[in-house]
Amino acid sequence: MTSPRLQKINELFKREIGQIIQRDLGNPNIGFTTVSHVEVSADLKYATVRVSVLGDDARRTATVDELNRAAGFIQHLLSQRVTIRTMPRVQFKLDRSLDAVYRVEELLDEIHEHEADTAPADQVPADQASADEASGDETSGKEGPADEASGDGRSGA
């Protein structure tokens, strides 16, 4: 469990490092980067900065390498913005948690497409059936012409 003080430091570093990357680094080799998580060690000696980068794997790896090369400069700028007794050594790592989210979404889409392709022609798709229930449309074709003629809406059973 992280102490409240350490949580505040993590959030402060996340915000400040994100601003430094966006505003102060003029490196064209750094792609569109978002600081997703910062974890400062309990002794305040190390800070692991997780970043997500837009682009393919080569672009992501190159961006993280560039950020690690610029880590000293980023630490320097961070020390000017944040007053802390010991400035942690900053290390950047690629955050791949969004990759897993995207993969799960792709798999769910494939499952839905497969279910739609294999559903019998007379079966109503699940999303259509739930929409009909929500709108109150309960006509399922079970009422016969005689029941409709009686006008009371009751079935013969």
C-alpha cells in the first residue's frame, strides 16, 4: 500500500513530466506520448514513468529510448518545478496495458461477427431482441388471426 504522501508525489510527477514532454522537449523523434502512471520508490531514489505512445512498435520503442536519453534533462526541469529533498532518478518504460484492452476489444468484435454469421436466418439477433423488449414490442408472431379479431389482445391459451 502506497502512503498518501507518495501517492501525491506520484500524481505531481505524472502531471509535471507530462507537461515537460509536451512543452519543453523539442525532440522530433519523440512521438505522441501520454504519461499513464508514475511510481516513485518509497526511498524516493527512483521513479518509473510508464508512457503510452501512439504508433507502431518501432515508433513506441524509439520514443521510449529517446525519453530515457533525455531523462537527465527531464530530471533537471522537474527539479526546477518540484521542491523535494531528493530528486528521484527517472526511468521511462512503455505502458502496454492499452494493447491488452485493444486486443480484448478485437476478440469481442470477432466473436460478435462470428455469432452474426452463424445465427439462423429466422432467429432475431440478440441486440435486436433486447431493443424490441426495451421498446415494449412484444409481438412475436404467436397471435393468430382469430385472436387479433377478438380485439381483447388475449391469447387462446
